[in-house]
Amino acid sequence: MTKILAIANQKGGVGKTTTTVNLAASLAAAQQRVLLIDLDPQGNATMGSGIDKRDLQSSIYDVLLGSKTISEAQMRSDAGKYDLLPANRDLAGAEVELVGMAHRETRLRDAVQGVAVQYDYILIDCPPALNLLTLNGLCAARSVMIPMQCEYYALEGLSDLVNTIRKVRASLNPDLEIEGLLRTMFDPRNTLAQQVSDQLQEHFGSKVYRTVIPRNVRLAEAPSYGVPVLYHDKASKGTQAYLALAGELLNNAAQSAA
């Protein structure tokens, strides 16, 4: 069964797009068929996949408004070896246009159903807000990965996101689950980071991924070259961390299927 995973956190700067792009590339390197859906008007996942968002002929904007199917709007990311449904600033207008439309929260889910069978993993990069676009991502997904920094404010934002997921599950998507919490930009020398990490493991237990994403210069550099870090510096700590995360996802899926 296709794993449809939303990468979401309403707090900006926690590594959502970095995680989506590099996890997609790592899963593709493990011979998985991957579709990355860029649901953020900033289009950073599109640029990080080696596609210029300024030159798009069609995008997720067209899919949400119903003028194109995903098959018609998607592109191949040669840089990441996966398929991409790109985004650009047009998507900012989609939220206003969606307000008056029928089934406005489930338009992405309806579109994804047409292509899901072609993929092993569909990763949805949600914008840093709890808005109608994020709601579409949560309705289309079967589970949510929450990247977060180990700092005090991240814990506050986490409770808001968990409440939103509960509401979506209650009213729109009863299958939605928290896949896991991913600790990003982690510095083990930081005492507060270690304390918050311990709290997360205490409260969420096995929902916290064993893999930890470190602060890494190569991870920060890769988007400026329009490639995932795997194809920028294969030996970097960032690359190894995302390969390990992909391995953890694949192992968890295998255990669930057994």
C-alpha cells in the first residue's frame, strides 16, 4: 500500500522542506517510487529538487483548482530521482479561491487517489501555517511526520499541531495518525536541546524517531545547488542521517506488514 506522508509543523524554520526533499531522495536511492508534493507557496521544495519555480507551465495550483490532474502537472526531478508536483507563488492565491469551492479541504486527497497506485511513497511538504493548504495535506495523508527543533517554543507549537491533527481525524480524515516526531538541527552539546529531546521521548515514546538530524553545513548548502544533500556530499553527516531515516521508515513499514 502507498505510504502518504505529510511533513508538517506550523512553526517555520524547523527543517520541513529539508526533510521532505532529502527523505524523498533517500527513499528513491533505496529503489522506492516516490512523488514529492510541494504544498508551500514559497516553492522551496521545488527549487531544492532542481526545478526553477519561475518557469513552471503547470503546478499544484492547477491541480487544486481542478484544471489539471497530478499526472498532467507533475515533473521529473533529475536532481533527486523522484517525481515532483511543483509549487510557486500562484499557490498563495489558491487558498482564497478554494474558500468558495465544494470539498475545499479534500481536493488534494481526491487528486492523489488517481496516482497513488503508481508510488510507494508520496511525501507532502506542508506550509508553515495551519491553513487551508495544510488542511488539504492532512486530509490527503495517512500519517504525519513532525520535524521539530529541540527548544522550548517547539514544545508549545507541538501541542497546537497535535490538537489540529485530532480535529482533522475527528471530522475529515479518520485514518490520520502521527507517524513520528523527527528531531532536526540537533546539537548534542546544547543542554536545553538534550533536555527537550528527553521530554519528547518521555511523552511520545516510540513515536520519536531514533534517527536524529544534526546541524550540518552541507544540508544548508545543498538547496543553493538545486540538489538533495545526497548528491551534494554523500559522505556528510546530513546525508547519512537522512539515509538512516529512510531506512527507519522502510523497516517500520516492513514490520507493520509482517
